[in-house]
Amino acid sequence: MKLLTFSFGLAAALGAACAVSGNAEEHGRAEYTFKSGRVYHLLKSLPLDAASYQPETAALVTAGIPEKYGPEEWAAVVLTNEIHQHVGIYNVIGAKMGVRAREILEAPARAVNVTVETGCKPPVSCLIDGLQVALGSTFAQDLIHAPACETPRAAAVFEYGNRKIRLSLNPEAESQVAEWIAKAVQECGNLTPAYFERIEEYSYRVWATFDRNAIFKVETMP
């Protein structure tokens, strides 16, 4: 993939917030204040210099995306896509959703119980990888549950202590993602190498412009 030369222009996307994301200031995003942070067990820290990353990701570093959304989200998205072995739209959304849920619940890592509404079939189920990385809650720990569902959605219920919330991708963001995926299938074929390349292009746009404080509907559950 040539560095950020896709048709919609990541440079333009970085310069202006995506319509589905809204204005960050309007949604109250200020300095990153989540106190828990990510605890590394093998790394001392995750690199934040552009030279440590492949060109497409390095461009996000140069554009200030780690500072825009905070180091917790940056680490979650980077590690999710490394695990998933390609940069995917729902991978990124899942990582952003997991960070947002942990912020709201003020929960430590490896403590949130999650029931997803994605089902277990890609592409929507790719959101689960992002949740696992962002939360530290995994299938192996019996903290992630993915029951069968007839209508997969980018949504999940999160429980910690005596609090229970549901986060779902808002209609505007959901519609935009569906449009991008349909366009990739139409123009590149389904699950072809060209399809995955196009999806990566859209995924970088999601990473750069979807503000986690704006793209999710948050509901308090009984």
C-alpha cells in the first residue's frame, strides 16, 4: 500500500473531524485523564515516535493522533491490530469502545465482564479483539461472552462492580462503516487482497477521526 495515497485522502481526514464523530470540544474531550492507564508486562512502554512504525501508522503519529485520543487508546489500537494481523475497521472500533467503557466504569484491567452483540462471524466480530486488548478481559478468563445473535451489532454490555452499561455504535457511524464495507466489496470483491487493502485504508480513517467520546451511545442498564 502506498503511503496514505488512497482516494479519500487521509491528510484531509486528519485535518477535519469526520462528520459522524462530531467536534471533539463539543463532546467534552479535553486532556487525557484516565488514571488507571495500561500496565505493561513485557514492554517498558509502547513507542510513540514515528520512526518505530510502518509508514501509514507513522503518519498518524506525525499528525498527533496519540496525543489527540491519549496513550491508552493508541496502545489499544496498535496492539489490537498487531494481534489481528491486519488493520481493520471493527478492530479499531472495538479498541476505542473498550477504552471508553473502562473510563466510564473507572475499572482496572482484567476486571470487566463483557457480553458482546457481534456474534462470532467477521467482520463485526472483529470488534471482540479490540475489546479484549483494551480491557484486558479475555475469553480465556471467562470475561468475554459472545452468544449467538440473529442481527450482529457493534455493541456490548459491560459489567464492573455494581455498574452495568451498554455501548453501541451510533447510527451515523454505523451507517458510514456499512457504506465503506459495501463499497469495498463492490469495487474489490469480497475478502480479496484488494478488499483487505481498501479496508485498511478506511480503518486508518476510523482510527484518525472517530472520537470515542462521540461515536458510541451509552446506556445505563439495570
